[in-house]
Amino acid sequence: MKSKDIARIAIFSALIVSSNYMLISIPQFKLMDGIIFLTALMYGTTVGISTAILSWIIYGTLNPMGSAGFPLIIILITGQMFYVFTARVFKNRLDVKSKMSLSNIKFGIIGMSCALAYDIWTNFLDGLIIYGTLDGAIIRIISGIPFSLVHQWSNFIIFSTLIPIILITVRSKTEGVTTYNEK
């Protein structure tokens, strides 16, 4: 791993953790998902995965709402990979033409879909561990629906507004510079 990538991981992880602390009073509204998606989209899967892992280790351990112990921290980290791998899949299929455009809704749909997958994954496994049965896992998914809906809609807003703005800004500042070179 190059020193540039290590610096990117550290900077984006710091941004994620500090913004999570800043937004902690607003349930399910975090920039984390969008930043991890952007990191993977702009700098590759390895940087995205590393940023997700480091961010969750720090935020999951030093969280004022309570730390995420083992195995929950592993579930949260693996759930975050939905954003990393979705960025990888859509890398060459996403184009931003302007900062504010109806076509940017596709980013919102991606963010919303990833949040749905993340919430089902984390609630299912959390319920399975807590209750030890499939019924318990289903109960956990159902009881988490209100939080999941807020998570999905906040991701829709963040992904359809902030992601395109950041991508255009970065692209204009790095014209001619390869920010992402993954095979």
C-alpha cells in the first residue's frame, strides 16, 4: 500500500469519526456511508475497505452511545462492505454532469439500497446472536424498520446531493490526475 493511500485512509477515517460524533444527536443520519462509498469510488476497493474497518474500529469502540463489542463490530464492518463493493460495481457506470440535477437521484437510490441491505444484514445477524433463533432475527428486522427507514431516507438525501457535489469538485481539482486505478 502506498503512503498516499495510508494518508487517504487516515484522513477519511478521521472525517467519518468526527462527523459521526458531530451528528450523534440525529439518529441514523451519518455521513459515514457516503464517505466510505466515495472513498471506494475515487480511490479503490482497498482504500474503501481499510477506511471502513478503521472508522468502525474507532467509532465502534469509542462511541458515547456505547461500544460495539465482539461480534457486533465484525457485523457492522462487514455490513459496510455493501457500500464499498457497490462503489466498485458502479465505478464506470456513474457520471455526474452537474452538482444539482435530477439524474443525481441515481446516487440517492444507490445509497438507499445499500442502507436497506446494510440494515437487513446487521439486524438479522444481531437478532440471530441475541435470540439464537431465526424467529428472533426476523423480530429484530421488523423492530428495526423505523430506524431503517430513517437510515435509508437520510442516505438518499446525502447520496443524491453531497456525493455529486463532491465528485464534481474533486474532478475539477484533479483534472488529468488519476484518482482511481483499480483493475
